[in-house]
Amino acid sequence: MTASDVYLLSPEISMVGLAVLVVLADLIFRQKGVVAFLAIVGLAVPVAFSIALWIDIDGEATSQRFLELGQATTFAVDHFSLFFKFLVIAVVGLVLLVSQDYVGRFAKYRGEYYALILLSAVGMMLLPSTTELITIYVSLELATIPLVVLSAFLRDARSTEAAMKFFVLAAVSSALLLYGMVLVYGFTGSTQLSVIAERIQEQPVESIAFGAAPLLLGVVLIVAGFGFKMALAPFQMWVPDVYEGSPTPITAYLSVASKAAAFAVLIRVFYLAFGGLSLDWSIGFAVLAVLSMTVGNLMAIAQTNIKRLLAYSTVAHAGYLMVGVAAVAARVGDGPTDLGLGGVLFYLVAYGATNLAAFFAIIAIANKIKSERIDDFAGMGFKAPLLAAVLAISLISLIGIPPTAGFIGKIYLFNAAVRADLAWLVVAGAINSVISAYYYLRVIRVMYTGNETERETVPFSLAARGALAISAVGIVVLGVIPGYVLDVAQSAVGVIVGG
Amino acid sequence: MFVGLLTTLVFLPAAAALIIALFLKEKRQVRVFAGIVAVAELVLSIVAFASYDTAEGGVQLVDRISDWIPALNAQYFLGLDGLNAPMVLLTGLLGACAIFVSWRVEHRVKEYFMWLLLLWTAVMGVFVALDFLLFFIFWEIELIPMYMLISMWGTGRPTYSAMKFVAFTFLGSAFMLVAILALYFATGTFDMIRITQELGFDTPYSRLIMPAAVTFFFFFAAFAVKLPIWPVHTWLPDAHTDAPTAVSVMLAGVLLKMGGYGILRVCLSIFPDVARDYGTPLAILAAFSILYGAVVTMRQTDLKRLVAYSSVSHMGFVLLGVTSVSAVGGGFATVGITGASVQMFTHGTITGLLFVLVGLVYEKVHTRHIPDITGLAVRVPFVAVSFVIAGLASLGLPGLSGFVAEIMIFLGAFKANPWPVAFAAFGVVLAAGYILWTLQRILFGPPSDRQEGLTDASWMERLPIVTLIIAIVVVGVYPAVITDVLDTALPNLINFRMP
């Protein structure tokens, strides 16, 4: 490894260093605030390295740098991967801030809590950059295993059950993923995405043993493996239990960062390695999108626990995101060809801000009323008007009603689908938004029913307030002046679509 | 200039809502402040309408930021032309009335006025937005205030009715979204004026991803729900019956016009050929809607439901007027389309007035069950006289505005589709039936003992009533007030693309 290789990995390396530092600081300092402070402020280092890389790459012709180990290219640094690194770090920062109100429940393990979040973030930062199957697998495990531990942190029956389910299903999904990778390797002779793409281009399908069927089976298994991480139906069974049982900040983290990283790697794998098969998988992704939206929204209607409701909502949103991925066939039209991917990236940011705001408000409200049942949220509109307003705005954004981030995100995704001649998919998506309005609006109404009561104080630390404010402002800003983020998202996917 | 008249007109109520949220506490303060804003907004809308230069025509008072969302080529584009100028006046008029009839709301006054003002902003925005994305944004924003107003200040089954309203409208707009994106894909712009000028001329219909007729009917689905046309009208009686008075006034007076305005602005201007080709089926639909609405109205015993169903019948005339497009080139076709637009204005004022009066009666006698109300003419002469005027206007008495609109519609539509129009004309007879019968039952029976000691309308309550009566009489006697402005738009409205 040369110095320049270390530089390419510097955001991840500094993140690992920060995690180790946090564990050490936890041993030394008695005041636990110091540990949290260190973890949050320390994030500035990976951010600084990422910014430096972004600027450096900007000046280069290929706008991409690779890390090579021996003959293999395992790791690419480009605007696409850096975009996701910023997103993951931002989510980690907000989750750490809001955790201040939550860590009291597991005071003994605060240091471990922070360190595990940071370690999981390392995996999620590696994933968007990976260009080789084995690296993908290792990064995915690095992202997942700390999350399994974190979901057990409450140490009650539900939390333990959540962790157990999470662990078993993560293992199953990893097995599927590995099996798929093995098949792809067997039929192309390489684990490198770029080489796989070449082999698929070179070999006429007829010359492969058994035709292309085993290769496609491998592709399907890889989709299934990623599908678990993205909470995509029909791989969503673990989602409600894990979301309900885990500590709420971890649920928020899981629902945003983990999904974003999984989408990043999915995009890279499919556009880079299986681009030659694009028309084959585009329709498959469209079907998965409809399935996921419909299952998520229909199941959410019956939920009485707010975290379970948002769990099913996250399944539905994985479906909306899939619309953008399926819009790959846009390549046949004229005009911009990478709208779908730009839409996915923007939607992930919009969805991230929205879901974090929703979960953060729920943390504060649930702390106050000691319940996560939707019916117990009655009257919150009066008791805690600001919190209720933020939750209401984020739910409106999840429906996709303007002037919020969720609306612009959906417009952008649907626009890409229309260009890709998938108008039926847009109709399905829009009708799903209608279904979703039913259960989201119900929550809003519950908060504002009941008799007018006095304001009550809600225990809510300054750090958590900051996190809530940032994400809430994000929803509105992205909804009213989305131009800048849209442009960045669009430029970030240039390297994927162009390459 | 950027912060022009129209921007102020649209955002003044929203700004007022924000001020109420942040600074005002006392019920009285909120009411007085909302009243002042209502008067200011009314004056602004009159100024906007009056300053429209009919000699010059075209789009005037433009407020535009052309790079609002560059990635989507979406603009912030407000403008006034012959089509929307009367709607702006109507919205100003009825919005102000809605604020003043809410003077007696005692339950959660602050939030109530906030939502009402936000609703006003959204509807005003729908009428003056000339960019499809912006139009759609306002169209969708309107859902949230309506949902909150009906579900929280309504009576009867408010949650059910509010959700039904949202579900129907949202489902309609799902189809509209696909159609908007199809137009965007074909033309590369959201600019309504440019699309109207280019589609079919510079840009052939064949560039749409769906056949022009499908796109037309996707739009029509959204507008028909709002208008409403049988069979998608069922949300209207429920929403009206359960909504508070002011919301009924806004709903019947302005929100339904969004549908008619949409048909004129989009379906007719952009797809005149399709409207012409499908003129007969649409005319049959309109005639059925008129007759069905009228027959069902006959059977109603709830005063509010009665007025609501009469709206279904009367708004059918708007669609009937639109079908005169089939006869363009000869006879009175543009008269029919002008009539449709005048009908929207007059129905807004007349039905708005009827709902104000029904609300007043309900407040006084605490029932809307028609058999329980008798002899109001003796007890509350002012209300009774106003009721008679509104009723006569509604059944189309010459000298009042309803007559002008209906005669124009019949004149224009008859040549295109004589049979449907002949049947639709029976709607007028039925209207005379149900209105006179109702007036006779509630006003002129023997005064009942239960209604002893009723007080007539206070000056505060008379204010909106008198304003609306003046509007009805002025348009009835001198319709050129409205038609002169409309005539500047109509010659350019229908430019057939295909022979």
C-alpha cells in the first residue's frame, strides 16, 4: 500500500481510528459526556478527508481513482461514493446527537454504543466504493454485525428477539449473496465488477454452459441478498420486529444509512457489472418496486405501534427508490440518461432527512409518554406543539405532499420512470402514495385530537433538539429549493452511468 | 418586478397564518387579525382583476424565477390571463367571506384560522400558477388544510369524510401527475403557456409517451373528481355535510372550480382536438351528471346535503359548456365555453351564499333537517330574503347571474350535441322544483314554537351575505364585467392541431 492508497482510504481509516479512540476514552474518562463529545466532534476528520478527496478528484479527467491490490481493483473513489460517504457521516452525526437522550437506558455500555455505531458506519462508507465482490461481502458484514449487537442493547425481551431475528436473517441473506457471487464468479471467472462486465459482453450467451440461466440465477440471488439490507419486499420479514425492538436511534440509523449504503452498492454492481443485461433486470426491478410499495403500504395500515408503522413505511419507500433503479432503460430515450439514478440519490437524502426527523420526534415524544402506541400520541399537538409539528411535517413528506423533500424526490423518480417508458410504474407508485396518505394522516389527526390542553415540558436535550432542527429544516429546504442537491446528485451519478 | 402583486396575493394568507402561529394568543386578536388580512386580500384580488388590461390580453402581472429548480427546468411562474382572472376575483371574494362567517368558531380558534388561511393560499396558487410543477404543488398542498379543517372542526363523521375527500382527490392527482410528466417528457418544459403554444404544433402529439387521448383523460380524471362529475362525485356530499360552514363555502365556491379551471386550462387548451373528438360522450356524461344531481337533490332532507347535491348538478353545466368545442368554427361555440367559465363564477357566488345561509340557519335553529324547519320568513326576515335571492339565482332567474351562464351554455352546446343538451335542459326545471319546494318548506310554513326568540343576522353576519348578493346581481345585470376578461383568452384557447 502506498501513501496515495492510504489517502484514498483516509475517511474510513480515520473513522476506525475514531471508534478505537472512543472506546479508549470510555475507559479513561468518568464524565460520559466527554465520550459523546469526542465521537461527534471527531466526525470532522473523515468529513475533512472526504472533502479533500472530492476536490482532488474534481480536477481529474476520469474523476475516479482506484485502489489496486495486486491485479485486482477493489475500491473506487469517485463523486458517487463520496456522496454516500457524506450522507452516512451526516446520518451518524445526527444519530449520535439524538442518542444523548437515549443512552441513559444503557449507561454501562455508552462507549461501546458509540464505537459500534462508528464501526458500522465504516462498513457503510466502504460499500459505495467497492468494485469487487469479496470486498462487497466483507464491507456488508462490517456494516451489519455491529447493527445486530446494537439492536440488542436494550436487553429486554423485545430487543433480544429483534437482535436474534436480525442476526439469523442477516446470516441467511449473506448466504444467498455469497451463493449468488459464487455463481457469477463461476461463469465469468472474476470477482471484479469491471472484468465481469467485459466477460458478459465478450461471451455470446449461447456459449456459456446452460445458457445464461445460472448467471441470471446468480444475479437474482445477489438482488435477494441486497434486498434484505434495503428492506425490500419480499425480503422484509425481519423489518418490523427489528425496528420495534431496537433502541429508537438505532432504528433511525438502520432505516436511513443502511438502506442508502445497500442502494449504493446495488447501483454500482448492476450498472457496472451487469450493465450488458440491463433490459433483463430492469423489468424485474420494476416488479420488485411495485411489490415492495404495495406490501409496505398495505401492511402499514393495520399497525398500532408507531415504530412498526414506520418499519412498513420504509419497505414502501424502498419500493419507490426501486422505481428509480428500474428506470435504467431510460438509456434508450434521448435527453439525460441518468435521471433515475440521480433521483435515487436525491430521494435517499430527502428520505434520510424525513425519516430521521420522524424518528427523532418519536424518541422525544416516547420518552415523555412512555409509550410507542399511536393512540397514546393523542393531544401531543397541544402538549408539545413543536415536536408534533415536526412529526407532522415529516409524515407529510413521507406521503409526498409539497412543499417537502419527499414530494420533489418522488417527482424526480417518477419523471425518470416516465422517460424510461414505465408510465404504468408511475401510476402504481402514485396510487401507492394515495394508500400511504391514509395511515400517515391518521397519525397526524390523532396528535391533534382531544381537548385543548396546556403545554407540557418534554425532556429533550439541546443536542437532540439540534439534530431534530437540522433534519426538519432539511425537509423544508429540500422541498422548496432542491436545485443544489439535485445538481450534486446528478453529477455524482455521472461516473456510474458514463462508465 | 419579482415580488409582484400575484406573489403577494398568493402568500399573504400563508404569511398571516405564520404570524398567527408565532405571535397571537387571544382568540379575539386572532379573529381581528384574520379579518384584516381577509379585507386586504380581497382588495388585492380586486386590484389584480381590475388591473388586467383587456385591450392588451395575454399573460399579465407575471412573477417569474426561471431557474427555480434547474435540474427539472421548473420555474416559479405566476401570471394572470383571461382564464384565471375571474377565478382570482372569486377566490378573493369567497375567501374573505369564509373568514367572516367563521367569526363564531370557538373551538381552537388559532389553528382554525391558520388552516383556513393556508387553504386560501393553496387555492389562490392553483389559479395563478402557470408552471405545471408549481400548479401541481399548490393542487396537492390544498389537501392538508382541507383534511385538518374537516376532520377536526367537522360534525357527523368528520374523519371518514375528510379521508374520503383526500383519497378521491389524491387518486385523481395520481393520474394527473403521470399526464404532467408525459407532457414534460414530450416538450422538456413545465411552462403551461409554452406547452399550450407548442404541443401539437412544434412538438407533435406523437412525442407523448401515451396517446394524446389517454393523456387528456388522465388529466380529466383529476379534474372530474374535483368538479365533480358523476360517478366520482360521492365524496362531495359527505365532505359538505360534515364540514364547518366556512369550509363548505370554500369547497363549493372555490375548490370545485379548480376542476373546471383545470379542464379549461389544460384539457381544452392543450388537447382541443381530443375534446372535440370526445365531445359527444362528454356531453352525455355532463347531461347525466346534471340530471342525476338534480334528481338526487330532490330527495334530500338535510339542508346542507341538498345544496351539496345541487352543486353536482350545477357543475355539470360547466362540462356541458366545454363540450361546445365540437362546434367550433360555426355558431356560438365560444359562447358556450365562456358560459362554462361564467357558470363557475356564478356558481361560486351563489352556492357560497347558500352555504353561508345554511350555516346561519343551522346556528340559529340547531338542525338542518328540512321538515323540522318552518316559518323562518317570520322569525328571521333578512336571512329569509337572502335565501330567496340565492335560490332564485340558483334556479336561473333572469337578472341574476345564474341565468346568464346557463343561457350561454345552452346556446353554445346545443349545436354540437343537441340531444344531450335537450335532456340537460330538464335540469333547470328540476332545479326550479327543488329550490322552490325547499324555500317554501323552510321559509313560508307556519312558524314553529321551537323557533321562537330567534334573532336575525347581525351586521357581522350580513356583511358576507350582502357582498355576495351584490356580486350575483352585478354579474346578472351586466355580465360583461366577467365576459370581457374571458373573451381575451378564449380566441386563443382553441387552436386545433389536427384537421
